[in-house]
Amino acid sequence: MSLTPKLTGRTNQLYPKKPGTTDGVSILIVDDSPVRLQTIAFVLQDMGYKQIQMAANGLEAIERIEQGPTVHIIFTDLQMPECDGLELIEHLGQRQYDGSIIIHSQMEKRIVDLTIELARRQSLYLVGYLDQNLEPTVIQSMVDRALLAARNYNASDLASLSKEMILRAIENKNIVPYFQPKIDNKTECVVGFEVLCRLVHPISKEIITPDRFIDAAERAGLMMLLTLALLEKAALEFNLLCEEFPDLPLTLSINLSPGQLDDDKLPSTFNDLCQIFQLPPTRITLEITETDLIEKDTRLKNLARLRMMGFGCSLDDYGMGFTSLAQLEHYPFSEVKLDRSYINNIASDPYAQQLCDKLVDKCTANHMQMVAEGLERADDVEYLSRYHNIHLQGYLYSPPKPYTDIRRWLHNWEAHRSINP
Ligand code: G
Ligand code: G
Ligand code: MN
């Protein structure tokens, strides 16, 4: 039997395209000529790329990159006013940019070659050069290559971590809590934080988001260990925030995987942990997503036990699962979070407005806190101002941030509030 794998047509392709490659790809085009900006943007849009940003010079580009979200590919001109392509590349080198760069320029070949060499010396992935020829096929192959090269794209390519990597991160204390604030819509007081788990990769040291390790940790039965590692750090940092801001009624929300609710020991384990970490249960809310089967008896029993111990229990991502408004009052939740797919653009979405109205009524009648999550736009906040006592969460206020950053954020927020009470 031959050990040589059979060569198929696919393996001969230089840049095999992954299905759905255009999804989630973020591209920044930098050029001082509006015509060229638009031309390249049109070609990319035709190919199916949706997240395209434009900048008129290097300075604007740097701003975009620093503000996030992650840019996977940068198309840049060389000759521009204010901050040219060379300066931009130097800056990208300094911040160890790990996406890909493509130059488009009419400069003479030797200048372009020198730029490519300079980028290489700074360990930047400069993967291509376009002259006047903006043929879609040319751009396509360059983009394919850029995506294969971009370390920041491959990193978010949903490659799950192995059980061993997750265990190693837990053992090395490389589980990091990120905090996202929740705000009362009437008083604008910060009422608490949701903890979102991040993992520092044991080898590459990059910060990994939950989409690459929660499912794997669930399959490997590591969720309780992970929650414990997260809570250990989060409790310490949360207590520091409480000490520093004693006048704020801060609470801490932690996500649980529904499977964790199957364990009869969960309530007492959590109670013990809170004693050890000096967290009063009344300051802790446990979030469980609505998409999963919460109506199982053991899960409902454990939810009820947690409530009896003083913990808050929150139904997360409401509207994505099958819980009806009528069912809600039979479950022991103290909070419901309306999913961000309804909240985003609610100001002009009658369907979402209707659901939100009914949910707020239901919550008021049953003493449940209603939370609007995923707020990104001021007009949606304005729309929600018709309700009393709902809590707001979203990038508009702050993305999830590590302790030192969220502490600074909270200082700024409070300073601003005392000026405009
Ligand atoms: O932060 P964000 O991208 O980052 O989180 C993505 C998803 O991962 C969210 O649905 C969130 O509920 C989930 N998640 C984040 N941290 C945890 C955690 O500690 N435990 C569980 N079970 N889910 C988490
Ligand atoms: O499923 P859960 O609600 O726990 O998930 C929280 C997730 O939502 C995290 O991934 C967090 O990063 C993300 N998130 C928080 N605020 C916003 C927002 O304003 N917009 C979007 N798109 N995601 C958000
Ligand atoms: Mn949540």
C-alpha cells in the first residue's frame, strides 16, 4: 500500500479558500485619493467582504487600528500627506501588528521593494503589492494570501484549544477576568460588572476569547475548574473595586454553562467559594443562557437553592431560546437579559420594541431586573429611557476590560457623573 496521500485537485491549489472566508474579515484601506479608496472598496465588497473601513492617511489609519475592532488586512498607499505609508509601517512594526499588509502604490518599483524590505525587518507580514492594476482576480489572490498569513485572523479562526492547553492555562493561573459594566438607565450609576473569561495561551501568550475554549472545556468536563480559576481572580479584583467605590452598589455577574446546573453540589460549592473569597452571595448573580434547557428539574431546583442562599440568577440572551413570557414567572430568576440582537437598533425596530415592552411589564410584575445588553448606539439608549429601572450594558459604555482598565474607566465615569449629576 502506498503511503503517499492521493493528490486531489484541491491540494494543488496554491491558496485553498476556506468556505465562508469573507465572514468576519476586517479590512482597512488607506489612501489619500477618494477615487482609489472607493475603487478598492467596491472590488472588495463585490467579493463579499463586509467589514471595510477607509482612512485618508496614516494617522487616521492608526486611530482606526487602535480603536479596534481587530483589522486583519491593511491596504495602504505609500505617498500620503500627514503620515505616509512608511511611517504607518514603522508604527505597525512598533506595535507588533499581527495582521497582513498590502501596498498599493504607483511609486517606482525600487521604492516599493525597499518598503517591503523595511517591513520584513520589522517582522511585519507585507504580503503583496498592487500597482494600477486593480483586477478583482489579482486582489482576490492577494487577499487570500493575506488571510493565510495574518496571525490575528488565524488566531480567531475558531480553532478550539485542546483539553491539555486549557488545563495548562488553569494550572498556570492564566485565566483572566474581563469586566463589563452595567448601568442604571435612570441614575446612570454603575450597578455592577459581568465577568467574561479570557485565557492567556500557554505558548503564544495571546489573549484567547471564550469562542475558542468554552465549548472545549464543556466537552472535557473542565467548566467547574475554569469557573473556580476565574472566580478566584475576579473576586479579588471585584473586592478592590468595592473598597475603592464604597458608595456604589456593585454586583458581580458570572456566566455558568447550563451543564454546571446539573450538579447537585453546585449551590453549596458556590456558597463555600463565596465565603472563602469574601463575597456576599447577595452581590453575586449567576447568568445562564436561555438557549439551553433550563426546565430540567435538577436545574430548576438548583436555581431555586441558589436564590434561597441569596444569589441572583439571571436568564441570559433572552429571546434566543424558547422561553415564553408566560413561563418566565414560573422560573426562579431574579433578572432577565434581553438579547443584543433585539437591543441593537431597537429604536427603529417595532418587533423588538414590542417584545421589550412586554418583557419590562413581566419583569416589573415579578420583581425581576431587566437588562438590555449589547447597546452600541445612543438612539437605542434614548429609546430605552422610557423605562424606569432597567440596566444597560454594551460597547457604548465599555467593552469587557481587564481590572486595571476597568478601574480607570470607572474613575472616569464617576468623575463625569459628578460634573453632570
Ligand atoms: O466576552 P465574550 O466574547 O467575550 O463572551 C462570549 C461568550 O462566552 C458569551 O456568551 C459569554 O456568556 C460566554 N462566557 C464568557 N465567560 C464565560 C464563563 O466564565 N463561563 C461560561 N460558561 N461562559 C462564558
Ligand atoms: O452571552 P453573553 O451575554 O454572556 O455574552 C456577552 C458577550 O457579548 C460578550 O462576548 C461580550 O463581549 C459581548 N458584548 C458585550 N457588549 C456588546 C455590544 O455592545 N455589542 C456586541 N456586538 N457584543 C457585545
Ligand atoms: Mn452573560
